[in-house]
Amino acid sequence: MKRRDFLEQLGFGAVIASIGSVAGIFARFLTPNVVTPKAGPVEIGMPEEYGIGTLTHIEAARAYIGRDQRGLYALVATCTHLGCTPRLEGKQFACPCHGSRFALNGDVLAGPAKRPLDHMAVGLTPSGKLFVDRSRIVSADFRFSA
């Protein structure tokens, strides 16, 4: 093999490798980093653990549990744009993927998300522990009094 042919093949291989790595990075960018929680009810502790005016992230349920004067409520911690997990930043939620912003009640403050965060059912197990159920979406007015 001539030196010129070797260098041409080496250059061609480098170009193919760079295109492949850029394609892999681009595909990773388009795929949100989403962890799907288990289906069905998830126990989240005792009612007294959640004080009025608090909002707590529960990773096992991918939810935010809040309590106001009317009772307990749960927001699904999944952005309605592409499914990333919004973070609590001050007095609002911010999606780290594409910049959507939500109010503490789940309403959209800034897009690209078009829909508010979903609210899920909150209830009490026979043993007296709270649970949330992602499979049961409820209205934003729903509160569980415990």
C-alpha cells in the first residue's frame, strides 16, 4: 500500500468517525432524560409530614406533594412538553430541557409547554399512610383532607 493511499483511507475513516459521533450526540439531545416510575399507587408517608404551605418533591412517585388550607394535592413532575422533570425554582417550576415555566399550581407561565402540569390522585391507605396514584389524573381543584 502506498503512503498516499494509507493517508487517504485514514482521513476517510476520521471523517466517518466524526460524523458518527456527531449523529450520536444529536440523537442524545433529542431524547429527554426521563425515568418512568412504577405504575399504580406509591406510598409517600404520613399526612402530618406535609405542613401547610409546603411543596415536597417525591422522587419515587415523580411528583410534587403540596398542602394548602384546603388539603393535600399532588402534581405530576413531568413537563407536558417532552417529559423532562421540572425543578422547583423559587415560586415556580422550571423545565431544564427546553425552558418551560409553571406556576406552583401547575399552570403554564412560559412555553414551549402548552398544557399545565397534571394533578394526580392522593389518598390514604388502610394503614393510615398517604399515597399518590399517577394513573388517576384529577382536576386541579382536587384536594385530599387528612
